[in-house]
Amino acid sequence: MAVLRASPPFLPQPLSRPSQSQSKRRPTACRGVAATVVRPGPAPSRSRSGAGGVHGCRAKKGLLAARGRRQRVPCLPATEAGVGAAGVAREDDEDDDEYLAREAGWGVRLMGRVGEEMRRVAQVQAQAFHVPVALFDDFFFDFFKAEVLSALIYRVRNSPPDRYACLVAEEAEAADQLSKAPYERIVGVVDCTVQDEDDILKQLQGVDEYLYVSGIAVLPSFRRRKVGTALLKACESLGLKWRHRFMVLRAYEDDDGARGLYAKAGYRVVSRDPDWVTWVGRRRRVVMIKELPVHDI
């Protein structure tokens, strides 16, 4: 499996509630994430606005930019208190231990709202998306990981439970895993966020929201072992559970490995970035969608 890189804007965005018409259709409880590895996905979309992340992130600053106008928003500090508060905020949630999908010995479940798991998720995503530098690389990596963790804390604390979910993949059947703490077993991560970006909705029919997949990250030593396939299947299970008809992700146009993975999973290309993006040194991306067998939405 090709190295998965999704390009999500990293810093959290102000979260919006669904519109009144959407609330009547699907009540909600109260940044949430096409996929690429760390650069975690965007927070739940604002009403009919916002830009999503992509698979195979570009430079680090691309992941740290916010959606839409890329407006920067304050993050919660990635401190022990901040991580602990995020865990307490969701401690009364339903049991998150059941696997949403199993594939080739991997199981994918909802991330536990505890500090150790959140720090592990930030570690996996940071390893996947950090761009090495010649000098002081360790310092910049730690700084980047702290930003990833801060954004994750923000999304967990501020996202309605049916608008954002972070999914984690782990070995589901290995005997040696029993001696490890749950967070030590995590080898892959993906974000799922409900969004309503106008440019995407033009490609869809009969819906005003979709489930956006981003921030797919797999530890280097576990790549090409179907972890990405398991993560995609779990995203689809979550989409069915939340009753979304369309899954959407982005991939780099020249990333044949990732696009092949998505195509095999049932995604198809519906649009591309304009040609001018290459003039400013950016890689061109494609939008890929998959329709789920959901009825009576």
C-alpha cells in the first residue's frame, strides 16, 4: 500500500451547528476528520462554506492552514490539563471499544477520549506528515506534534458526536498485543468530518452534507499491510451509521498508489484543482467520492 498522505488543514476552526432544516432531518447531540496521514483533518464545516483537506499533504504549512479563508483560530494548549479536560468532556460517551471494521487482522475503532490515546494519535500523524529539516529537526518535530495534539483536543472538546470522529487502527488478534496498553497498539489514524463545502456539493445529488475523510496516517513500519484499507472500511461503516450518502476525499493527482487504493475501495474522481495551482509550486489534487447504500435520508 502506498504511503497515505491526506492533506487536512491543521488548526481548528470555530464549529457550527447544523442549520434548522438539517436539525429537523437529523438531530445532533450537543477540528472532527480523502485522506492522508498526519496532518489531521479539518474540523466540522461551517454552514455551506469551508475548504477540506487532501490525501497526501503538501508542506507542513499547508496542513496548518485553516479551512475556507484559512483563518487561524486559537488552539487549546497541548498540556496535561488540556488533554485531561478533553478526555473528561467525553467520558460519558457511549462505549467506543467495538470495531467498526476488521481487515487482514486489523481492527478499527473510535479513539478513546483519554490523554494517552490522544497523544499517541498525535505521534502517529506527526510522524506521517512532518517534513524533515536540516537543522534542529527534533525541535521542529516536537513543535509540530504539539500543534497536532492541540488541534485534536480542540476538535474533541467542541465537535458534536455525530459531526466528527477520529478512528484508530490496531492489531485485533495478535497475542502479544495483550501485554500492551490500548494506546500502544495504535498503528493508523483517520479523521471523519461532516462537511458541506459548496464546490463539493455541486458534484453530489440530493444531499446538503457529506462525510469527509482526511488525515489518514499509518506508522512507517506498518505500511503496505492493508492498514489503510481497514481505515477506509471503517470510515464507510461510520458513514452508514451516521446515514450519509456520500464519502469524499482528496488525493494528489500524481499519487498513483493512493489513487489506486481509493479506486479499489470504490471511489471515483469527480473534479480536479485548476491548472494554475502548479504555477505557484503546489501539487494538483483530485476530489474522489463514493456513494453509500443509504436510503431515506
